[in-house]
Amino acid sequence: MQNTIRHQEDRQPIIELSAPSAGRALKFKRQLLQHVFDHSIESIMVTDEEGIILQVNAAFSEITGYSAEEAIGQTPRLVQSARHNPEFYQQMWLQLQQSGSWSGQVWNRRKSGEVYLQWLNINTLTDDEGRITHRVAIGHDLSGVKSTHHERTLFTFKDPLTQLGNRQLLTSRLDQALAEAERNRIRVGLMVIDVGRLRPVNEELGLAWGDDVLRQQARILQAAVDEADTLVRLQGDQFAVLRHSRAGDVTMAQLADKLLGLLGNPIVLADQNIVSLQPSIGIAIYPRDATDNAGLLQAAEHAHAMAKRGGRNRFQFVDQRQHDLHHRELLIEHSLHHVLNTAAGEGLSLHYQPQVFPGNGQILAMEALLRWEHPRLGAISPAEFIPVAEQSGQSVRLDRWVIEQVCAQIAEWRCHYPQLPVVSINLSAQQFSQPDFADWLQACIKEAGIQAEWLKLEVTETAMMMHKDTCVMMLGRLRQLGFKISLDDFGTGYSALACLHQFPLDELKIDRSFMVEASLNERAFMLLKTIVGLAQQLSLSLVVEGVEQQHQLDLLADFGPLMVQGYFFYRPLPVVDVMGLLGERPAS
């Protein structure tokens, strides 16, 4: 017998059965199938072989919010959520092609935008020749929020004050999230939040105003979390956020920091009273902190208690080491944003390390090096705060702050020391994505009243190789404008040896690791000597970094003219010490 599914309108049969006779038994089967289709509490979707929706039942419309008219002619992507990655759907279709059926849990999205969990069965129908004619998808809504016909179930999972989910919903979603996380080996994050200082509001203004505060905070949280997150009110002034995926430490820390800022803003009540709260957040991560439902919630509540004991207005990981690390990174990020938005650049300063001709100790150039004395953290190494600047998108502004300070310093020094050495400045990789940089730099030196040849721009080998085309174009233009170009940290990250002739360079800086290896290893020494010879053949000036001991300096004795930079001659010096090196006799 051949089964074919066709697109019908209204109450016409869903499945037409072709048989030798159309007896009463066949008529009964058709009526029965139609009745099941129309009155099933499971959603049913019928597509053709190309995946075009031909028909849906009433339960589909109740669960998804899409009418039959809106769904027919679309594809199942109509209800797809962003919860699953593309590989999930690729595996689904691969199994359908191989076996003709698929079943499992799927996160789909209602017309309202709400994401819900569904158990889905998909089966393939074929004709007598084995050709695919249709697919039928039958879905069971696992979210507990199915339709207006299930108000009692809906009430069970809803907090009546805030209209968010409640603790029962969180427990249900946690079970589902942990099962999926175990299968897919992903992380799940759970955040427990209290708005803080709600008791004084209740005592001084009354419970009605305390409820108003909770409703406002619930709306703030709902707007701030992702649609795919589960947000519930646990009890009293406590809320929880369950992140089903993308629950790494950094993303959870960023979300917590964002929520602290939003929840800590003053709230204006209807009677014009202003309430300031002090939220606290605890964060637990599956599977690191717990491997089951109750354990993860207990871990998040423990972290939340630690945050409250720590003074409120903070978040806390269960793992103290990770907590301290991410708190420090966020503090550095926020502080950096602050200092770059103040004219003085509070805490930031520049030191200068001379580059010396080893034959007579003459200072031929100086490298400007950024230092930061943080008001709370003390001295922070550039190795720590520069990566934070790059990750937070602040490296371009930081570079330009340094350049402005160097230009102003050169202008001041030139008034007293006309034979000032060239000053070099490091450029971040992100600077090469700024099309205005060359024009900006030209305007900067013009405003300071200095000349382009007094500046040397250092670009790391890694940045040069990663952004080769844009680097070559921008540095070529800068070199035409009179700036000197240096390739920094040569020998690390990438091998630019074969490309040296393509770069618009004036100088090559050999990384200190070469100097260390060359003093210990004969082959490394020969490689260093070869690079020096190549640079000289390409008419490039040469700087060897990391010269700290006499025997290292002796290794360079026969290498010809070059400069060295390192602790053997000078450490990075503050401005006042540099002025002592530039000469005691001011220009007349």
C-alpha cells in the first residue's frame, strides 16, 4: 500500500490511503488519522522532501504561536533557536539520511522569542520506489509552558510577583541542561543573585514598595540576559540565571559585572523615593564545581554567600583562584578605560631605555616603554595590562596616548638638547586596522612641532606577519612621510626571514631570546650571526636586545656596526634620569 502526504486545507484528510477498494474500514482509518492529527496535544509538522512545510496541526500553533497560514510554505528554520551550533543540525540530517528517522531533545523558539525545550521525533516517508516524499515531525513540549489550556502547569513554574520562572522551573531546566552538557561535553553556568538591601526598603517604605523594587529588578535582569538563558526568581530578593552554553569563566564574569552595574543603579519609585541597592552574585560552573542539579545550585549559593561576606557589590566564583584572576582583569580593564578618558592619564608614565653603540657607549636611540602604577594594584607589568587592553579593544587608544606623550616629550627635550637621539614607539597590531592612523600621526607631530625622522615606529614580527598586506601598505606610507620603521622581536612567533625584502624597514631588532640562546649554544650563535649578516646586506640597521652580561657583549664584537639594548648598559629610565644622560650643557 502506498502512503502519500499532501497539503490539504481546513478539515480535508491529512493522509490519503490508496487501496483497491474504499471500504468502510479504510474510511474509518482515514477518520481516525484525521482525528489524531487534529486533537493531538503533540505538535505535528508535515514537510515535503525539500523541507517545505505543507501542514501543521492545532497543537503546533498553540505551542509555537505560529498559525498554519504563517507556517505553511516556510521551512523548519522558522522555529529554530540559536541554542544549537551548526554541527548539531548537520548530525541530525546525516542520521535522517542514513536511517530515515531521528529523535532527541531540541531547543526551539516560539513566535514570541521564548526558547523552549522539545522532544522531537522525525520520520521519513517514501513511495514504492523508495523515493522520499515527505517527512513528519512530532514534538512534545518539555518546558511545562504549552498553551492556555495548561494554566495550572504554567502557574507551577511561574513566580506570580515578577512573572519570571520560579525555583521549580530552574530545577527542571537544570536537569535538562546538565543532561545535554554531559552528552555534548560543554559547560553550564549557574548564577545566584540577590539585589541587596531590600529589607530596609520593606521596613522603611513598606512591603508594597519592596515588591515594586523586585519587579523593576526583574525587568532589568530580563533585558540584560540572553534569550537562551533561563532567568528565575528563587525566593525573596534572590534570582538565578542558568546559562546553558557559552559558560566559560570570562563570559560569566563579564555577564556578572554587567549585572552588578545595572542592578546597582539607583531606582526611582512611583512616590519619587530613590533606592540604592548593593547586589551580590555567586557563580558555579558545571562540571568543575559540581556534577548534579543540587550540587551546582549549592555551589552557586555558596559562592553567593562568599560574595556577600566580601562586602557586596561584587561577584564570586567557587574557584577562588579563577575568581581573583577575573576580578583583577576586570579591574584593570575598567581602570584603563578610566585613565584613557582623563587628560592626565593617571598612573600611566613613560620610561626610556637607551640603545647603545657598544664600541664607545654612545646613545643612538631610546625606546619609550609604558609603565602603570595602579592606585589599588600597585605597579602592573605591561605584559599583564597590554593584553587586557587588546582584548577589551583599548589598545589603539593606548597606543595613541603614548604617541602623544612621546611627541610632547621630544618637543620639550629638543628645546634643551638639539642632538637628541631618535625615540622609538611600539605599535599594536590593532593599529593597522585604523585607516586614519597615518593622517592622525602626521597631525600629531605637526601639533607638537617635531619632525617625523625623530620618531621610530616599532612593529612586532607577529603583527607584521598576521597583517602583512595592510602592514606593508601603511608602513610604506609612513616611511614616505619620513618615519623610521623597525621590525621588533624578530625571531619569535613567525619566521619573517623570507619576507624581509618585502617590508618597508629601516631596522631589525633581534629578540632577547636569540641573545640568551646564542650565549649557550653554538648553532644558535651561528644563526644569530647569519641574521646579522643578512640585515647588513639589506642595509638595515640592527639592534640586539637582551644584552645583560659582558660575555654576551663579547659575542657581538665581530658582528660589525650595530646597537645593543639591555641591562648591561641601561635599564628603562624615568624622564628625570634620561635628562641626566642627554648632556649637562643646555643649548644656547
